[in-house]
Amino acid sequence: MTRLTALNPEEVTGKTKDLFNAVQAKLGVVPNMMRTMGNSPAVLEGYLNLSGALSHGKLSAKTGELIALAVSESNSCDYCLAAHTFIGEKLVKADPAVLKAARLGKSDDAKTEAILQLAKTLISKNGLVNDEDVNKAKNAGVADAEIAETIGHVALNVLTNYFNNVAKTEIDFPTV
């Protein structure tokens, strides 16, 4: 049973309506997470703005999805695991085996694996990484901008993971 209400896009007004319209125009649907975030237009707008900003960064959309899976696995967020597996398969065309490996922080590509391991380390250490943790990423070729964006992606996904775990958002993607 959900704890927070997913708003009906046909019934909202004001800022929430504007945000839902923008999501609908971009995705063709307003997913339950965003419908639930719409209870606070500030939260939904903050999520959309950070997500949008990161989409223009150095890390690819595929890497962003892999980070999302690694973080969501660490935070036991079934909603985000379902959403990012679907997006990973359908939108960024990642192989299902690559997506499954990302949940464990693994990749066949050493640089991608270093990014995923950094993401999982950020979660396990509550952001209190040490020089060795950062140097592992740098030694694998991860640039400072990519490290900064990895932190941004982790923060974005902690927001969505915690939000969905608290709200018990109804999963509207194929479950994994």
C-alpha cells in the first residue's frame, strides 16, 4: 500500500500542472514517482532540474543509468530498479547483462567499473570516501569532472530511492 498519493495529472493545477505537462511532453506519460513528487512542486522541480542538468554532462546517458542501478541496488529501491532497468533496455539500448552487472558495481569496461565502484563506495561510506577511493577512480581514467558528476548522479538517485522507499510508490514499470 502506498504511503503518499500519486496525483492525477488531469486534476492538478498551478506549478504541479506545469511540471506534469512538461514531463508528459518529454516522456509521453507522467510516471508514478513524478506524480507522487508532485505533492511538492519544489521537490519535483528540484528533481527535474538536477536530472536535466546531469543529462548535459560528461557522463553518457548509459553511464547515468548504470550508476542509477548501482545506487538503487545499494538502497534496495524496487521502484528505481524497475524504472532504470526499463530505461536502460529501451532508451539507452544497454544489454540486460550489462544492467544486471551494474547493480553489483561491475562492468567489462574498467573506467565504467571504477565509476560504479565509486558510486557504491559513496553510498556505503555516506560520502566519506578517502584518498584511496578517489585515486582508484582517477587511476582508471576517470577525470575530475566525471567524479563530480558521479557524485551528482549518486545524490539524484539517493533522492529518488529514499523518496520511493518512503512513499512506497506503486511501480509502473516492469518489475525486476
